[in-house]
Amino acid sequence: MFESGLNGQITLTLDIAEREVLGQLFDQVEQLLEELTSQDTSDPLELMLGMNGSTQISNDPALARLFPDGYSEDEHASADFRRFTEQDLRQQKIAALNDVRKGIQATANPAVVSAPEAQSWLKALNDLRLVLGTRLEISDDDDFDFDGDEPGMHLYNYLTYLQGTLIDALN
């Protein structure tokens, strides 16, 4: 878990099993993010500027949750927004996952977490919770059972706790 120390230094203590599980989960999210969604284009300017992304929301509910419509009321604006931003957002999410995996592999326990690494952890944990929450069909409904016995629910609760300790350490 994350803890705040002297001079605002943040440390992370994970046992071996936690490191392995988190590493596997972050690997799976990266694989999901690396799915090819770009459309072929012959326009060299679009390729150079990274404006050749998909214009359609993903059929995978988890990807649709990670990359929601920018303009739900305007189909054309939403398609343009997705085409111009989704590839860059994917790369940012993958970069955060890579930063976090480097931190997980650190031999020091507790490991010191820098401010940029803490931001990567926030992004990666948020994305992981969004994917898992979508797969578990967690919604904003007030009557959802967060204490269920399903193993995925225990994992979701653990990730929520871990993210909470990071937020507390940053405050």
C-alpha cells in the first residue's frame, strides 16, 4: 500500500503475490489497449499527425468505457474527436502502465514513488478499475452489492483500496 512519509515522500509496499497479480493485470490492460483500431488511410498528413484513428466507439464495453464518446449528441463531432484523440490517449495510457510496471519490478520494498510515478499509478489503477468494473457490470446504481463473494469483486475492492491509499498519501 502507499504511504506518505517525511517531506511528502510516498512509498509503496507490496508483497510478492501483490506484485505478480498487479503486473499480470497491467499486462492484460495493455494488451486490450494495443488492439488495432486504426483505419487504413493513404493520406500521409493524417498518418504523420496520428489522425488516422478509428471513428467508431469500440464494440468491447471495456474499451468503450476507457474511450467514451466525446460528444454524445453529435455523431460527426464524436467521430472526429475520436479520430483525432484516441490514438494519443491510448499511448498515454500504455506509457502509464509501463511506468507502473517498472515500479512494481523495483527490488526495494518499500519503493519510493516519485510525483510523476504517482500520477502514472493513478492513471493505471483508474483504467484497471474501469476495465474490471465494466467486466463485472458494476454501474452507478445505489443498490449494487459491493460485498459480493465473486473473486473479481474482491479484486475490484483491493484495487479501490490501493488507489485510496495513494490518494491519501498524495494529500
